Amino acid sequence: MASLNSPYAILAFPALFQPRSRFDGSTELVYQATLIFPPASQKSPAYKAMQDAVISQAKEGFGEQVKLNTLTNPFKDASEKTGVWNGFEPGHTYIKTWSKSKPGVVDARREEILLPEEVWAGQMVRANLSARHWTNSGKRGVTFFLNHIQVIRSDGPRIDGKASPQKAFDDGEVALEDADNMF
């Protein structure tokens, strides 16, 4: 299972420092992140490499003649979530990634990010992933395991509903003389 790097993606639902339940009703705690790929990222060689890894894992796990449309595909159409979750737009695709072990998190200069508050939904990221085939409860498919995340840019809009501190206090500049008269 070789690893590969994703193209640029928008980070959503990150649980990179503290594991959480993989899905409702599950007691298994995992580290996870959803990666949203805009159309430009879907045209990149890195995205094509991810698609090729899915095909390779499907054939490895289920035979050369496997029909891909009979498997659970990790690539989902983001328009299914438009209006439900911020950042999911028509024309975008997304994948859910996870890991039982804590992924490494670095910035654009590959320096480790240690504080969870420095990583949020809406940042531009790349991920180091490993594709793997699976069978569970009669279903079969391919998923991506999360190895590491690289935060590329943090200046885009947050999609977690939380305003930046700059936006939260954009109601006008505080006059210090007014503040002095308060006490």
C-alpha cells in the first residue's frame, strides 16, 4: 500500500489532534478529515493518481474483472451536500479519510503544527493518503487512509461557521479614550 499526495483540497470536519467517533453509533475513535476537491484540483495529475490508486486497489482486492460500479467509491459528489454543509459546492467532489493513528500535521514550510486551533475547516490543504480495499457486512469498496496533512493556506473563508477574530470585531475601531472613561 503505497502512499500518495492529494492535490489541493479544502479541509472539512478535521479531527486531527483528538480522535472522534467515525460515524454515529460507533464506539471506534479515529482521526479523520474530509477533503473537498474543486474542479481545478480534479484536473491535476495528483487527482488522477488518486483515481488510479482506487482502480488498482479494487483490482487487487476483488480481481482484475471487478466492475467498479459495484463497489463503494471513495469519491463523492459534493453537490449532494450543497446547502447542507458550507464549502460543498456543485462541481466539487469530496472524500472522507481516516486513521487509527494520529496523522502528522505540518504547514506549507513542512514545520509541525502542534496546536489544534491552528487547523480549521476551510483551509487549503494537501494530504498524504493510502488507498486500501475493504469488505464489511457484505459491502465492498476502496477508501483512503489518512497519513498526514499539510496546511497550505489559511486565508480563505472558514466553512465551520466560526468567524475569524478580525471579522468578529469588524464593527468599528475601538476608541481608547472611550475605553478609558469606562473604568
